[in-house]
Amino acid sequence: MDIQKLLLKDIDENFILNCRRTLNVDDLKESIEETGLQIPIGVKDLGNGSYGLVYGFRRFTAVKQLGWSDVTCRLVENDDEADLLLINLQENVTRKSLTPIEEAQSLARIVALGKDVDDFRKKLGWSKTKVTQRLALLDMSDDVQESLQQDKISVNQARAIDEAPEHLHEQLLDEAEKGATVKSIREQVDLLLNIVDDPTTEDDDILIVDENEDEIVTPVVDTNDVDLDIYSNIIKGFLLDLGAKYIENNDTMFNFEVIIRSVDFTNLKASELSGLVNATSMLETFGQTFGRYEKRKNESK
């Protein structure tokens, strides 16, 4: 590939959509000031003396903020948009500088442009399973995706939380961000879904991905070691959310909150906790249905 010195003003940094959402370059500027730019940025010749930035967005931003007038560039000869996006993703994946959501969004754009997974996964050094799992992150709730983007939870924690109904994600995310393990989260989800009915039952059919995210492993969930304090907090949070939605009188809501916070749900058996979750879920469904009915009734007046 041809390497040239180009003026920054001739390079269009909006030529393609960079896979990185944020470009914090403070540390990179210090490094460049100390040792110079060691690796050229990648650009596409657009003709008429203009170029499109393909990769090296952080380096480009850093030298621009440093006041450089020109920069060393490597000319990219590929014309296909999907291939240019893949080059951008490949460079960032190699540097391990992307969040899982940024990787997923970039993959989705490449696939949307007609590329088959097998056409590009080897260039990333990824298995087809890993590509599929990354794309599946985009089907998760907005709250889960945002926590992943902010690096507050791991991919494995996100997968465990995603198995629970969306209205429970907030409570589970809070536990995950405080350091709850994948095993602990899965136990909570199992309880919430009424999977754990018998404290002596072992669930050996659920597959999760290990922390290396490359191999699938089968965990054995020890339901005799259930942290009921976590479940109690989840249920309290859920009931308080319901109260906030449907109790309009402030005094009534205050009394309701006092009562809920004073109840010790840890005295209940796992199966009873599961039944309570099911009952509150039914209450949530009833509340939503009643709310839609009231809205239609008011609109018809």
C-alpha cells in the first residue's frame, strides 16, 4: 500500500461511520508528543485532492488537537463500502479498543451491506458463533446495551440478565454493576422465571459462554447456595416500582413504601419467592391493561 504525507484539511473524517462511539485521546496525545506518530492512519483517495478517513480515527483526532498540519497516511485501495467498514472494524478489534456493543453495531452495518459472516469472520480472527453472539446483543433491551457500552457489565452478565422479563432488568443490572457473578445472576433469573421450584434441583442444561467468550461451557447451578437477600431486594424494588406507577396519593405511597421495606422476604422458601414474583408480574400486566383501558375511556369522552 502507498504511504504519503497528507494535509489534515484534505481528509474527510466523516467519510465512513467509525465503529468507536467515543474518542478520548488525552493519553494518545501525550504518547504522540513524546515519540511521534508510529502507525499511519488509513485513507481512501476520493479524487480531486481529497481523501476519506477509513481507520485511525483516534490518531487523526489526536494530531488534529495537537495542531499538526499534515499526517502520515496509508492509502486504502478497496472501493467496496462493506470492505472499508470491515477494515475499520478489523483495526479496532486488533487493538481491542471497542466495547461489545460497538463491535455488534459495526458487524450489523457490514452484514446489512450484503456481506456474509463467513466472508469476513476469518479476517477478524473470530468464529461464526462469536459473530452471531455479538449480533444478538443488539436484540437486548436498551438498558442492557447501555450498561455494556459503558463497560459496567460483562457480555456474560448481559446474556444472563436478558433471560429475565424486561421489567426486571433494572434490578438485575443494579446487582450486576455491584459485582454479582454470572452464576448469581442466573440463579436469580431462574427463580424469577419459576425455574427453581425444588431447592435440591440442579439445572445442567443451560449453556453460557465463559469469560474468554470463545468456548461454551455447561455450569452446574447449586441452588442450595441461594442468596435470598438479593432476591428480597429485587422483589422489594419491583413492588416499589409498581407502587410508584399506580399509587397517585403521596401519603398512601409513603405508607406503602414503609410496609414493603419492612417485610423480610428472606423468610420465604425459594418456591414461595418465585410465586410472589409471578403474582407481581400478573399485577404489572393488569396495571398496564387497566391503564390502556382508562386512556381509551378518557380519549372517548
